[in-house]
Amino acid sequence: MPIFIKPREQVCRERAANDAVFYYDQFAQILVDNNNEEKDMQTKQDLIRLYRWIREYEDFAFKYHQDNFVQCDDIYLKKEDAQAFGGGNKIPRAPFLPVFEEIK
């Protein structure tokens, strides 16, 4: 029975997206709630800026995960393979950056 693993790039993209949601989803939800209540242009612009910044953060996190790649259970396509062959390593997270900080 073959064991399938995901390409490194796909794993890093998934980790970057998970990091962005983990760190910044709460900020986006606050702005969405404010936008629903106030419906002013400033809140909408802040929300757009935040989503643009999160996309840039995902690119930063992708590069971070590429440079610091660690094999964990999320590289296996099937969960059963991860349980059988995975080392149980904790999936690393890219560093948290304060919102709207310059991304290098």
C-alpha cells in the first residue's frame, strides 16, 4: 500500500494560511463586526488594509516555513499514514507580527 505525502510547497502554503487565521482572524472579525454596526468608509478601508496585509503575511509565513521546514504529521495525505509513520512533531508556526508592521 503506497504512502502519499504532500509536496513541500503545498504543506508550507497550508501552514502559512493556518498561521494567518490563527493570529489575525480575531482582528478581522472585530473589524467586520464594527463595519456591520457602523457602516462607515473608514472601517471598510481598515478592513481592506487588514486583508491585504494578511495576504502579505501569508507570503512571509510561506517563506518562513520553506526556510525552516520540519516534517510533521501534516505532510501525509492520509491521517492513517500520519499516525503510523509520523513522528508526532508539533507543527511549527511562523512568528507573530504586530498588525500592519513592515513585512520583510
